Amino acid sequence: MEIAVIGINHNTAPIEIRERVSFTESMKIESANRILDKSTEEIIIISTCNRSEIYISTNDIDKAVEEIKEFYREFFEFDEVKDYIFTKKGRDVVVHLYMVASGLDSIILGEDQILGQIRKAMMFSMNLGFSKKVLSRLFMDAICEGKKIRNSIKISEIPLSTSYIGINLLKEKMGGLRGKKALVIGAGEISTLAIRYLYEEELEKIYVTNRTHGKIKELFKEFDGLNPVEYNNRYDVLREVDILITATGAPHTIISYNNVVDLNNQLYILDLGLPRDVDSQIGEKENIVLYHNDDLKKVSEENLLKRKRLSDEAMEIINEDVDKYMKWIRNISVDPVLESLNKRCSSIKSETMDYINRKIDLDKREEKIIDKMIMSALKKVIREPIKALKKLDEENIEEYIEVIEKLFEI
């Protein structure tokens, strides 16, 4: 039995291409049934915003791979898809899936979300009977590998998000954030992340405002206890808070020096906007500490280098564990031969015992002893070839299986 993965991911295609070949659950069912009607024997489909990958197991891997490439083109009615498809076979499939499960093949190195997506894809296929012994074992091993890498290497614990890095910096400089008050300006992804991290620090109050008030409604649905502020009143609130975090897409500064020149309270500002939201001159005031993206970028880049170094360590572990799976799948291909050899031994033993019983009158005890002796002798004949077969390299094993089948007439 051989394995392959055929698909498109963030390494091979931009998002506008990936969007065209994503699978809903109903599409997965239809696709799997169509593919299994051809050369493929097992299938698992992973479909996320960053990847659309079809994992297969079959005895005719080259034919099945070509069928799936054609399936992508026909199913999604997209001729150019062939320019973005990648294919991996054998050991490369296992390495790839282990890397995906460990977060080493993600846009954000070390991210955790993909592990749950792999588990969901596996359970979906197993429950519908699309995945059997080979792929189910592969995916279960991949999930274990992902957990193992995360627990031993802890690559995901090194932060890359500027929101997280910035709030940690504020926490360090301010001696903790518990009981503090903050104003967050903005309603996008970065602002949402900042609020999420602030929530973990148990602040006394978190005020939120945005130029377009309607955009912050979703924030109030997700987070309890936020305090809305009219955008025009943002400077009044600055006199009450300890922290200001900005993350807007405004083309100009939204916090000007002239409006805070008479501000006397101690204020820490985290400007995550690009272009900058806060007038840089404000950072010159003695009672204000201003951080912007460039202050955090260096930390983020250093952390990314740390993650890359850890990913090298992770790959050493992955390569060792891939060998274990490949040994297992190699033995799977030997199983039918072993079963046939055992059946052949049983058949020879039965024929021999029938002949002996016709020639010699044996009691039950004698018959049982002779039966065991014959079977033991036959097993001894095939024991060494079986051991040798299990030790062979994957690329040679099919040839030796064929030789054994001819020699033993199985």
C-alpha cells in the first residue's frame, strides 16, 4: 500500500486561488465518493483557509495521483489549477503531514489551530468510512507528533503578534496591568487581539472607541464589560486611563500633540497603527511613554528567529518518528504475503497429516504431537525469509515479495 498527498496550499498559491478550491463538508463527501470510485482506496481531505490537500492510500499510486489532479480541474471547473498543485509520495507525505500538525508548515510558524483541523478531517473520514487502516494510523500519528513537538519544543509559546508583544512590554514596564484602565481605539483584528490579551490581565476598565461606531458592535458581542466611548470624547478619557492602545487604518494621526499638551497623568501609549496613529512628539512628554511598531518589530523578528531555530530541532524529532511510520507501513505491505505463507504452511500440514493418518494408526496424543512438529518445521523454513523481508528497503520490497510468491507458489 502506498500513500500520496495532492493539493494546494499557501506555499504554492495565493489566497485568491486557494479560495477557489476549498471544500465544504458536503463537497468533501461528494469528492471522496467520486475519488474512491476510481483507483484510490482511502482518502482524507484537509480544507482550511491556507490549504486544500487530499491524502490518499492505494496500490496504484501513480494512476490515483493523476486522477486526483484531473478531479481538481473538473470538480472546481478551473483549468489553471494544475499550475498550483503540488504532489508528494511515500516518506515525503509523512514528513509533510507531521510538519503541518506541528505548525512548521503554517504561515505563522508554530501556530496551534491546525492540529484541531487535522483531527476534525480525520474523524470526518473515519466516521464515513473513507479512511481505514493506513491513513487513520498516519493521521493519528501526526496528531501525536504535533502534541509531542509542542510539549517538547514549545515553539508556539514564543510570541510573534505585535499586540501580544506590546502588551507584555507594557506589563513589564508598568509592573503589571491588574487594576489599570485602558482605552483601545480601533475595531479591527489587531485591536481585537489587544483587547483579548488585556482581558487576561484583569484590568479595572477597558474603554473602546472607533471613528465608525457601528464597527465596534462585534467587539461588544465577544467581550463582556467593555465601555463604549464616543470617538469625539477620546481625549477626555485619556485623562482617566493608564494605557492607550491604537490600531486604526487612518491615513493621518488620530492623537495629536496639541490635544494632550496639558495632560498630566502618567500614560503609556502603544501605537500599533500603520501609518502611525499617534503624533511622535507626544513621546517627548515626561509623563508619557510611547511605543510604536518599530519598537516591537525587533522583538517580533528575534522571536521569529527563535522559532526557526526551534523548528530545526523539531525536524530532527520528526525525521526519527517518520521512520517509525514508514517501517510500519512497509510491514503492512508484507502482511498479505505472511498470511499467504501461513495458509500455505497450514495446507501442507493438513495434506501431510492426512497422508500419515492413512498410513499409520495414531492415537489422539500422537496425532497432536506430530501435527505440532510438522507445523513447527514448516514455520522454521519460512521464518528467516520473513525476517529478511521485514528489513528490506521500501524501494526493493515489492520485487522480493514477487520472488517469494513464486518460490512458495502462493
